[in-house]
Amino acid sequence: MTLSDVRNQTDLSERVSIDRTGNRILIIEDQPEIRRLLAHYLMTQGYETKTAENGLDALFLLEQWRADLVTVDLNMPIMDGHDFIEKSVIRWPDMPIVVVSGIGAVDQAVDALRIGARDFITKPIENFSLVNNTIEKALEAAELIRQNRDYQQNLEKKVEKRTIELEEIKRQLLYSLGKSAEYRDNETGRHVIRVGKICLLLAEAMGMDSTLAKTFAEAAPLHDIGKIGISDIILLKPGKLTAEEWTIMKKHCEIGCDILRDYSSAKEHDGVEFEEIIRMGDDIGALSLLEMAMVIALCHHERWDGEGYPCNLSGTQIPLIGRIVTVVDVYDALGSERPYKKALSEEICQKILREGKGSHFDPQVIDVFFANINEVLAIKKEWMD
Ligand SMILES: [Fe+2]
Ligand SMILES: [Fe+2]
């Protein structure tokens, strides 16, 4: 029994039989009689075949006639099998290549396998069922690789779709959370949308990285989340607050920070001082969305001159994201109607902002605000209550 016979028997017993009728096979062979013999045999097996005399002709032919498999001789004039394999695996990486090599050229055949051939058959061909068997095996392997890749790509697409869906759910939940706090004294909830959009505008105008600016714009609407913890009697009181009520009202910053702290790294060090949490805002690139929201909730009532609350920080001690939200929040709240106040005219809102430059507000943020006033007004108009 020859080596070929052994391979033939083993392979036949392991092979799953699949109908390959109509598959295209290109035979690359310089010896005319072997070329014709192979082509004829494979046609009788149901394959569609074409032939080429050397590697170069084969490369040209494959550009017009995509083969499902090629058989290639190694020693040919003009372009040999080795060169053909090297070039075709780059151009058609999925196309299986079966080498048909002389019995004395085992080293060359092994080298061909190393550079991308799928299998090899030795010449002279004595047993044609071995040819058939080898070709079917190579086609099956190529099909499996293709199916596996399709499955992988499908899976990647599904993961990508699911990630987008989860991002959207997160966005909606955070928006709802911000709106739920706002809803108690502002029934449309559009204040939080306007604050987010104007914050994005100003942050980008101040040169903030656009991904960070978007995260900031999603965090800003949560600035008053702590209002959830303030009693209606105080929150909705039509008149002026007493000193005691005002002290309670101011607590919404710390309450907001505490609500969001549970979802952030600050939870790891419970009892962290509020000042320390504000310091996290110095490096916003390192913050998650909820951490940014936590910093903003805590410092959106600080003032540039140090007269704000809860930490009496001043100037650039207040993180930039807090300073931007302060300007946008005050501006939008002034122009909005609340149970305890009428909406002020646009002219008065702008006047208050100008007058507060350098005292209540960061002068640079005010400058950027007025440099972009047309865009601000467009947002205000689009998202009117
Ligand atoms: Fe607030
Ligand atoms: Fe607000």
C-alpha cells in the first residue's frame, strides 16, 4: 500500500460528504496532458473548470473568473507555483490552494503549505479519488472558515448594536433622573435640556475636547438632582425663604452629590470631604459621566468671588465644569417661570449676567457666553417651555 492509499482511506472515512456541484476550480499546470486529464476528471465530478499554463496567466484569469479553489503545479515557466501562491494569498486570502507536486519535491510542497497552500497531491496521479477527496476537504475547510468569519462579524455587529442601545438607555435614564428633580418646580423639564445644550456649546467654544464636552453636556442636566431631597414646602414656597429654610434649600448641592456618589469611585472612600470631591473636577478627563455630574451637583452654586455655597470656593478653585454650569443655570432659570417667580425678559437676564461677571461668574465663561449669544438664543428658542 502506498502513502497515497493510506491518506486516501483515512481521509475518506473522516470526510463529511457535501455536494460541490458547480464549484469553480482553476487548474494551473504547464504539462498539457496532466492539465487536460485533471480538467476532464474534475468536470466529470461536477466541477466547473478552467486551466492556465503558468502562475502569471492564472493571476490574470482569476481577476475575471473567481475560482472557489485552485490546484497549482510548483515547477512551471514564467511564474512558478511558489510565486503564484505568495501573490494570490494576498489578493484572495479565502481561496483554497491545493499543490500538485512531483513525488521528489516534498520539500517544495512543505514550503508551499508554509506560505499558504491548504494541501498537496503528488504526481504522477495514480488515484483520482484522492484528488477528489483532497479538493473536497479543502473546499469544506474554506467554507468553515468563511462561516466562522461571518458568524464572528455578525456577533460583532450584534455587540455593537447592543452597546449603542445600552448607551441610549443610559442617556434616557440620566435625562429622566435630571428631569424628575426639575419637574418639581418646573413642569416642562426643558430647563435641563437647555442647560445641557448650552453647556455643550460653551464647553466646545472654550476648546474642551469634543468627547469630554458631550459627556459634560449629559452630566450638566443632573445639577439639581439634590432637589429631590428638599421638602415641597420650601422648594415651592411662593414667598421669600426664611434663613432656616434657606439653609435647608442650600443642602440640595450636598444631597445631589451624595445621591451620585453611590455610583462613582468616591463611594470607595465614604466620608470623603466635599472639597476633595470638588478637586476631582480638576481632571475631568479622568471622570466618568456620573462623577462629572457629582462634581457639578456639588459646586454649581459656588461663586467666582467666594460668596457661594456649599464650600465657599473662589475663582479657579471651582472646577471649570462647575463655573460653566453656574452661568448657564442662572441664565436659564432667570428666563424661566417657576411657582415662586415670573420669567424675566431676555434683556434683564443678559444684564444680570453682565453685572455678575467677575463677582458671581467666571469672567471668561461670561465672555464666551456673549461671544456665542446667537447660538444660545437659538437653543433657548428651540427648547422653549
Ligand atoms: Fe441648584
Ligand atoms: Fe437648574
